[in-house]
Amino acid sequence: MTLAALLLLCGAPAAMAQLRVATERDGPVALGDGPDRAVLVEKTYEEATGVPPAGWKRTLTRLRFLTPAGRLLYQETLESRLIAGQGFDGETSAGPAQELRGSARRFLLLPLGFDPSAPASGIVLVVYGFDRRGHFRRLGAPFDGPGTDVTNPADASGKIIGLREGRYLDVASWTSHFTLILPWQYHDERDGFELVKPCGPIKVDPRPPEAATVTLHRKRGGQPPVGQTRNLWDLAVHKPVQVRPASKIQFLEGCRLYSQTRTGEFTTWLRVTIDGEEGWVSGEGQDLDRLGLPTAG
């Protein structure tokens, strides 16, 4: 379930009329100088009465962002589904708020989890902060998908995450064969983080490859124009390469190659060397499995 499906602008439904309520506060997170730039996160959980112990009973219904003096800056209401006679069939909860600290801006990062979910797929990362008009709100689309995580290092307290070079938020996602880490940068004029480039470092957990033939591709038409994030280059078939269990394989980087005809759709690609032969391998088909990166997740 995506965050967009959870965010509602209405109160709790009538089916949740008899509730036990618990409230937690987190922070403050300092997003600038002065008390008006310090933000507390108030998380209200509501639990239905009469739900069987084995059922999912807790759901996050409200996020309120306040100054330390109690002034409301922003509010969102979330809701889990209800199964008649069985209680909630899922719950949403918020993790600890963290500060994203850049050289020019600070933001509040809040993880939202939905359970039950498949392993490594239940986290949504949402960025909040003050927009260019000085209003506190959610900034841009949430980071949502299998294995979503921020790889920028945190300080010793775990409460402050530094943007790389003061600008870049490095977000990892699972591609079904490997983890791809891509850089995002905040744009004031659009009040949100946007993808800087579709290529980045990878994390792999390879197994010995099988004896098979893998198709290597190479770029056609030179290097991609600087700053573009879609249709960077065409990849043409270079040559088939034989892979053996004893082959020496290096996994160098990954990319998302966006479709020219289907907006938002992309194919993952992996740049590798196989026994010294370099090229790109498509995430479509079976070639990545043959390289020892079986489909998972």
C-alpha cells in the first residue's frame, strides 16, 4: 500500500467510534535558528476495543507537527483498513524523526511503516520542511518501494543525517536483483527532492554463476548529455559472452534506463566485467540470474 492511498483529509470513520487513544511525541527537530524552526512530531495511535488479540489492533490516525510552544504547523491523517469482526488487517506506524542537514537547508525525515508487509518493502520515507514561502508541509513525493532506505551517514546520536556534499540525499532501492543507490537533490522552485542522475553505486550478494551465455551491450552515440535523467543513451548489443562458474565477474554500477514511450517506466541495467570483457547487462530476461544475481523480493 502506498502512502498516497493512506493519506486522507478526513477524520476516522464511524466504524472506529469506540477507540483507545495513545499519543507519542518525538523531537524537537531543529530545521533552522529560533524556536519557530524547531518541530515536534505528535503521533496519535488509536486502538479499537473488542478486537481479538491475534488481530491487528493499532493504527496511526494522525501526524501533527508543532512548535515547542504548541503551535500547529501541519497535520496529516492516515487510516488503516478495517475487516468486520476481525479488527484491523494492517497497521501504520511512524519511526523516529530525523534531521536531514544540508549546507543550505534542513529537513525532517520521517519513516512510515505498514504491517504486515513483505520483507524490506514496508517502509515509506517522507520528507517534511519549510517551503520557499516559509510554510511547513510535506515536500515532494515520498520515497516508496522495496528496500527503500537512506544511505547517508548519521551522526553518533542517530538523529542527524548529513546530505552528501551538503546537497545529495542518497536513496537505496531494491531492483529484484541488486540494490541501486541514486542521488537526489532538493529544488527550491519545485519544493521537493528530484533525481539527479539515474546511475549510481550498487550493492550485490552474488552466487557462483551458472554455465551460460550472457549478452553484453555497449553505449551507442557517445556519452549522455550532462544533467539529463531520461533516455540518456541507447544500448546496442555488443556480443554474447560465455559465463562459467569460475568466471571472474565485477559488478561496477547500476542504472535506470527510462522508456522513450512509457512515462515513468524504466529498465534496470548493470555495468559489469566478465573475465575482463566490459559491458552492460539488462535487468529484463535471465542474464542477471546467470551472473549469480537471482531474482528475489
